[in-house]
Amino acid sequence: MRAKLLTLFLALLLLLSACSGKEDPPAEETLPAVSPTPVAEVTAEPSPTPYDGPVSPLSGLPIGEKWVNRRPVAIMLNNLKEALPQMGQSQADIIYEVPAEGGITRMLGVYQSLDGVGKIGSIRSARPYYLELALGHDAIFIHAGGSEDAYSKIAQWGVAALDGVRGPYMSNTENGNLMWRDPERRKSYSLEHTVVTTGDAIIERFAGYTNLRQEHKEGYVYDMAFTEDGTPVNGSPAAQIEVPFSNYKTGLFTYDADSGLYLAEEYGKAYIDGNTGEQVGVTNVVVIKTACRNTGDSLGHITVDLSSGGTGYFACGGKVIDLTWSKSYPDGQLHYKDLDGNPITFGVGRTYVCVVPTNSQVSFS
């Protein structure tokens, strides 16, 4: 019995000794060496060099040096529904839209440069007030026919007018002259809606017109001024502009903030350039109000007063202000001023000028 107790006592001592003993610390773990992640060197993007080359006096956009002092070309454009789409109008520096007989409108596209301009048309007949607009730019005027009053004024005012109807500038074969009847349009359009030209055709033909003055006279100065952001100070919101020309035609301009352009619509649809299939967009929209009166002739012709001056609106950058306008008869430039008498400064880009009757209810939203 004593032997068992002694054995138990010795076992207990061994157990207590094991519990109070200290274990050796574990060996320190050696981690693999980690190389530092290299920091990528950031190279600053160089600032774009500001353009300091020649610009169009009609838009402020870059232009070839040879065009700066050239007389612009002003081309009569058909705007009947059945003649659409127009072609090449989106490349005009300025589009003038003015009422004609029966409530229809026609455009006058004014091009300072013809480089890269494709097909232009369809080309239609002249009226005296379109001649006044062309003269205001010292432009060479291209048309196909005209009212008798227009023909009279061409001679009286000394307009540099190249006519595809009574003049030697028309061909029935493609690129056979300054103007021709487009074979594609002849398949589906009435004959009067088929007259076209191109920028290249004008450049090529003008090179042989040695009796046509193609440069501005020395000292000629345009009165238009441009700035990169032409948004009028203290302007009212004008995200959309509705411009009634007549019961037949209302124009709509919707501001697109992404592009900074007013996108044009007419006849309830986008106003499309038939060359590109794209909607026409402009930086500046001008509306001028004036007297439009019937002449009383059997053809329903009208007069449009471009010499008495009046009021209107200037929109750019989604804002609009009131303006006053003036023009000397018949060949003065159009002058635009704000209500404080300061000349309007346009945003760099193309301009759309709407000439409407004094009672036109132009609206902005």
C-alpha cells in the first residue's frame, strides 16, 4: 500500500514539474524579401499650342491663307419640302434664310473658303433682297434664274452674278460647267430642283474667269468680330428657339450643350445636309425683324426691307439677348448691336441669320 502511495506521489510531482516548466520560444519565421513597387513617373500632357494662323472673317474658324482676302461666294439654295435635302449648306460660314413668295423660304449660303466643300444645291433663282445680302459681303453671287426685278437690280447695282439660266454657266452633263443638272437628282426630282455645283468646280472655273474680280479691294474690312465663347453676358435662357417665317415655314433651333451648337430643324424634322446625312449645327443664331410686303404682281413676289433697320435677337451658348440691326442700301454690311449700343461679338463658328416679318412671334424656352 505504501509502495502505491509513493508511486502516486512521485507521478504527481513529475506532473507539477511539467506544468510549471517554460517552453523554448519558437524559431523566428524568416519572411521573403519584398522589393519595393516602382512608382510610375507621370509625364504632364503638354498644353495644346493655341492656333494663331489665318481665320475666316465670316466665322473666325481656321482657313487657308489664300482665302482670307478673297471675295466670298454666295449661293442661292432651294428650300421647298420636295427639293430637300439641301447639300453643302452646313459648310457655309453664314446661312441667311429669308421668306419668298407663297410663304416659302430660300437660303443664301455664304462661303469664304471652298476648300473641302462638296456638292452644293439645289440652286434656285434670285430675288433683289438676296442680292443685297450678297453685296453686303462683296460676294460673288451664284444663282439659277431670277425675278425680273432681280435681273434689273443685278445690272443696276453691278452685282457679280453668275447665272445658270440666262448666263453661260449651266451644263446638262456632270461637272460640264460651273453648274449642272445632277444626274442622280434627275431620277427623282423635278427639273428645277436638280441644279448643283461643287466647291472644286467653283475653284476650277474661277481660275479661268479672268474678268471676275476675286479679291476684296485694298482696305476692305469686315465688321464681324469673334470670341471663343460668344455667350451673351446677362442673356436669358434660350435652349430652344422657335422662329416662324410664315404659315408654311417655322424654324426650330435646339441648343446642344455637348457640342455648343444650335441644331436646326424645319418642317418638323432635323435640317439635314444631304452630303453627310448629319443635322446642321451653328454656333450663332441671329433673328432680324423687318417689313415683308407683297408686290401685288401675279406671281406673289414680295419685298423685304433690309435698309430701314430694326430689332431682333442674338443667341449663342444657350443664351439670348435683344439686338438692333442696320444696313446701308443696297450694298452695306449688316451691323448688329446690343441695346447699349455695343457691337455684337459672335462665338467662333458658323452663323444662321433668320429674316422674319415684324409680326413674327419668335419664342425662347
